[in-house]
Amino acid sequence: MTTISDLITATSVTTDLHATNAEEAIDELARLLEADGRVTDRQRYVETVVAREAETGGTGMESGIAIPHGKTSAVSAPALAFGRSAKGLDFGAGDGTPSDLIFLIAAPEGEDDLHVRVLSRIARKLIHESFRTALREAATPQAIVDIIEQEVEL
């Protein structure tokens, strides 16, 4: 069975997103997944995620969270990237809050519902202020991975 540790590594985490908008953030995080070989066609993957964002009005949630995701053959293995933005970005949160904690979920075409499970488990943890605070205060990518591995069980 797949665990959260199978999906995220320190190389798929950035504590300093440089993006100035949601599409740039998706691309920046997708580059991390491309570098570790899980995304084989970054441009197509980003197009899939951006199209889904446009179709749904965005994946921004209250409390500064966004969980964009996409399922496509441009992904070779399920993966999770995380980025933290100092300014926050507009991911279409209903309350207008900019998202500073961004989780990007990548799923291969034909994959079971793993990406849905990951999405729901992360969202359940993110309702807890202590989890969000820990992610905001973590000093390194490895510290963020450790927090996620401790808190999110698939």
C-alpha cells in the first residue's frame, strides 16, 4: 500500500516559492516533480492542472491553503509537491484569502483513487491550525516532509 512517504520527499518541497500567480506556482512545483522523474511532460501536466483550476474556479480553501491536482499520462508515478509562498497567491479561495500553503498532487492516468485519498487526508489535517502553523514555521524542506509524514496517513 502506498504511504505518504512514497509520494513526497525533501526534493519536492520548497519553502520559498518565487511564483507571482497560481499558474506559475503550479509550474514551479511541477518542475520539482519533473526533476525527480515523476512528471515526464511538465508542460502537459501543468496545462491539465491549470485547465482543472479554471474549470472548478480554483482549489483555494480558507486559511491560506490550495491543493491543485491533476491526473494525466504526463505523470509516471503518483507524487506530492509542497510550496510555501511568502506573499500568498490567488487560487480562488471563496473567502478571498491568498494561499501560502500549496500542495500539488500528481496522479498518472489510469491510477486508482489515490489522488482523491491524498486530497481528502491532507484537507482533513489542514483544518487543524496546529498543522498549518507547523508547516508555516518549518525551516527546511525536510522539516516539512517530517511534519507531513507524521500527520498524514493514507
